[in-house]
Amino acid sequence: MKKVVFLTGAGMSVESGFKTFRGSDGLWENYPVDQVASHEGWEADPELVTNFYNMLRRKLYTAQPNEGHKLIHELEKDYDVTVITQNVDNLHERAGSSKVIHLHGELTKVCSSRNPDDPRWQVELGPDNCEVKPGTLAGDGSLLRPFIVFFGEAVPMISVAAECASEADVFVIVGTSLNVYPAAGLVQYVRPGVPVYIIDPEPVMASGRRAVTHIAKGASEGMKELCALLGTE
């Protein structure tokens, strides 16, 4: 079975009404991004950061996967599909995707602020208990913090994602541009001759080193076109 690897970014979730990215104005949901998504911001005001992610979680649980998310899941009928996402939402999982690699963490989880990547202290929050009371401690006695890769922190899943990209028979980028890392870096791991598609309504700066098919549409309409090109419709 051919392996299709997706790399998805903010544009994937826009149609679901969920904004999981820093705007061009440096704001995230009207908060300065370094205040709510940096280690310095967390150290300065953990209560503000905790409440910010409580608000985002409430918003996430009112959002629904869009047609683009669902079509990626549908491809599992014909392909071995892995999704690498820069988004912190769980809309891919809720659409049914079975293999999802989160580069920037997961909004639905909280973790130890001393050892964020230690699975012993990671807690999944559901729709009915999606808020954390500021000051709540993790199992190791440190403050519970969002399981988010803050700006400036290492991206622990990048090596897993790179290996996955190197195994792709088809590589598809949705809602993130080729001039933004890690997207640009992961493309370099795709084997020569493997077709690369990018679904984005905006013009893209394609690398001169390889041919890239640009589908200039949003996530849902672009995924419909991709499915037709792959022969699944």
C-alpha cells in the first residue's frame, strides 16, 4: 500500500473556525504570542497562560473537523496515511485519522513544567474537564503546564517526522507555506522523484530543487482536487 504523508499547518483548521497560529501582527487570539507561548511568558505569569489555554480548549471543543480533515481520513481506505501537523488541535483525530504526529504539542493535554515530555505526568483533558485550575500540580510536584512546544523550545517529534517524510510515496502540504520551517525542512527528506503537492490558496515559493504541484485552494476544496488526482473519487 502506497504511503501518503501529509504536513498540515494553520490553514488546515481555518475552515473549522479554529486559529492555532500566530498572526502577522504577532498576536494569538489577541494576546502577544511571547506572553502566552514562550517559556518566559509561562515563568512570568503561569496563571494567565493556564487561563489562555483553558479558553482555547473550550473553543476547540466547539469546533468541528472540516471536509478537508475528513477527506484526509477517507484516504486511509486506499493508502497508508500519516499526518504530521504543526497544529495543536485534535481535529485530525476527531475526523478519524489514525496516525497523527504533533510537532508543536497537543492542546488537549497538560504536563509537568519540569519535564514536559515525561509521559508519566501528561494528562489528557476531555470536553467535560477541559479546564485546569491555576496552581494545579503535576504528579512530580511541579506546576501543570500546557503540553505545547513553546517558542524557543526543542521540537522533540521532528526526527520522527523527518523519518516519516523520507518514507513517503506521496507528500502533501496543506495550509502551510514552503518558506516556513519546519515545512521547508521536512520537504528535503522526501526522496527524489516522489510527487509533492501543496494545497494553499496563497502563492507559494516552490523550491527550485524539485517539482511541486500547487493546488491554489483552501483545505477542503484542495483536498477534493487532490483526491481526484490520486484517483480515489
